[in-house]
Amino acid sequence: MAASSSHLWHYTHYDSLQQILTTKYIRPSVCEERYDFIGMENRSYKMTCFTNMSIKDNKTHTDKYGDCCIGFKNNWVNRYKICPIIYCRVDGRLTGVLRSILSEESEVSSEDKELLLKYLKPYSDLNSEGRVPRKDEKVDKVHLRRYDEYEWRYIPTDDSDAMNFDTDDIYRIYVDSEEHMKEIQVMFPTFAKKIKISKQKK
């Protein structure tokens, strides 16, 4: 596997990419997250997700989240305080510490507990923590290890906290076809003049 990218990528579908480039902002969406690995029920939070996965290794990512992506520069990432999430193994020592911090007996404030929860994710979608399934098991290998997604998150502070950007904040744009690449170049000439727009390699 190639080294991780030095930029953060937001994956989406072509229609959503057009909307993002038109408005010049990304609006957080509500995502339901699993917390059974720390003994808690599922919760839903507003967030925007990114990855620093290498473009060369993004096949499973495009299958799940869309064939288009925008790469953002580090200054923009720092401006919005985007952070990598913490992947937790069910029986890991760190997971045990987190359970203690999140317990009702903990002296940590409820606000800090809630913020911590928003940056936690299970290492794997399976209790087996990512083992290769047997031939007779009907398991989608795409969903085995969440750790492989290299996820980063932006957590908004209020309902209107969209992420604004300009052309100088974008490193590169990838789309899903030659046709769409040409469309983006015509529809958004300002972006096309300053940013390289390319077709994803299948």
C-alpha cells in the first residue's frame, strides 16, 4: 500500500460535487455511528468526513462513498480543526480506558464526553476484528476493517456551521469520467484555471 496522502480528500458523487463547487461550501450531514464496542447504543451526529488515504488505494472507498473527490490543502484543514478519528478494538487497552472516561462515574464533563464520542469508531465491523472470512461465509470484505478508511472528521459547533472554501484551498479534483471532467472544466472555469481536474483511474 502506498503512503497516505499529504492532503485530505472528501469523497462524493458527481451531482453532489457540482453542488459543492457551485456553493463553495460543504454542509455537514447526519451520520449514525456504532458504539456497541464500548457498551453504548448507536448515536447520530452531524459531521463531514474526509480521508488521507492515497488516491492509488481508493478503490473500495470510491465503491462506498462516490467516484468523485476534492483534495483540500493543509491550511484549510487546520482552519476547521479537522482531526483523525480514534479506531478502537473491542478488547484493546485504550478502549477500556475510554469506557472508564465515558462512564457515568467519570468526572469528565458531559460536553467533553460527547465530543470524544464523535471521534470514536470501531476498528472493524465484525467482532472478529477483521479476519478474512471463510469461503462459505457471505461477508462483504469491503466492510471488514474501518481502520483502512483513514478517516478524519469535521464536527460542527452549531447547525449552520458549513465549511466554506475558495479555489486557493483546493489541491486537486477527481471525477468519475472524461465526460464529467470536461463538464466541470466548462461549468467552473475559475476552478479549472487554478486546479488540476482529473479522471479517477479504475
